[in-house]
Amino acid sequence: MKKVDVSTEESWRFGGPASYGTYAIEKRMRTLLRHVRLDGLRVLDLGCGNGSYTRELARHAGLVVGLDVQLSNLASFEARIPRVAGVGEMLPFSAGSFDAVTMIEVLEHTTNDRAVIAECYRVLRPGGYLVLFVPNKLYPMESHPCHIKKYSIGKNVPFVSWLPDSIRKHICFARIYSRRKLLDMVRAGGFGVEKVGYIYPPVDSFPLPQALKNVYRSLSWRLEGSPLRVFGVSIFALLKKNVLVGFQESTPEGCP
């Protein structure tokens, strides 16, 4: 086993940005656009990374702003899109600033996910949308890098994701969500649930012939509509800020 150094540990905690032009981006964007129209909307891409998703969002929305905690990610943008450094637990925007907030495989890396949900609620206009992609606990391969103390045991380790959270948290830096856990949290944060689904892994990094990948990718859309969808790699949730039910203004547990 290889020892994990400080820089590697930090990258695992925050997660690495998606690569431009990958099928993973196409897959999630197609899923998002099936369920919400971004035309003319003001969108915050929270945890934007290097802007690979932000650029695609900007092709459909009226205005997109990216926010990320790492300055190196913001400097890696390939498109001229407004962006700002910040953390999800304390967004530098006034209430009601956006029509939609996207968090694409980001919530699991935040310090306090409930505080982030509360901030998303605050910066959204009434009736605004929160779009989430988060890792699915039922996916049998752990999608995040795993470690035992300071030693790496790699990623895609079978069944680590199925372990109780009290054990898994000592093996992976990022959180993982069941459907119930995610929906309980966002409903407590004042959001109504418009759509919940699953996506199967895009297999960009899998060492398979391209023809075989194409067959699998075509099949994956059918799997996502079948009972087997619950074993997808990620949960997709489209949430709407309730007009009558607001998030309690008390400080979330664990937030300073």
C-alpha cells in the first residue's frame, strides 16, 4: 500500500475536477436538461472545479457564476465565465440572487452538508431549483479513493460503500448518501422534491474498447429506467425551494 501524503489527502477531501469533454459531463448534463430548462435563468455552479460543467451550463442558461474553494481550479477555466472563490457554507451572495443552483458531485466533499443546503435555500429565489448529483450508497463499488489510516488502498473497492457510515468514514474522506438520507436532509432544509433518479457510471476511465463502452452507455439509459436503477453510481435530485416552508434560521449542528 502507498502512503498518502498531505497534498493527496487534500485532493481526496475536495475531490478532483472533471476533465473537459468527457462522457461523464455529457451524461450528467443530458440528465439535468431532461428535467429542467435553464433558458434565461441565473445559475450558480457551486463547487465548479475547473469549469468543465460550468461551461456546459453557460451554453443553456442566461447567466452562470462558478464558485469553488480552490483557486487553482478557478484559474483552470477554459471559458470566460464569472467565478469567485468561496465555500458553500457561507456563500458570498445576497438572498434570492439565483434561479437555480447546481452541485454536481460536490455536496459529499463539503465540511457541513446541512449548512450548504441552508445557504442554497437562502440564495435561491422562491420557487428556484437546486440540482444535485451525489454518490449513491447502493452502488457496489466505492467511487471515492479509500485508505486505511495514512495508506491508500485505491478506488473502486467493492462493497466499501455498503458499510455503515460509522465505519466507512474512517476509510473514505467523502460522504455517501442513500435516497432516504438525502431527501430527509433537503426536505428539512425547505425544499420540495420534483424528481429523483439515478445514473449509471459513464466508464470514461475504464480500460474497455470504445465499441463496448458505446453499447454499455446505450444500455445504461434503459437500466436507469428499470428496478436496477437503484444500483447506479449517483443519485440525481431536482429540488424546488418551497414558498411557504422555510429553513429554520438556527445554526446547523456542527457549523461554527
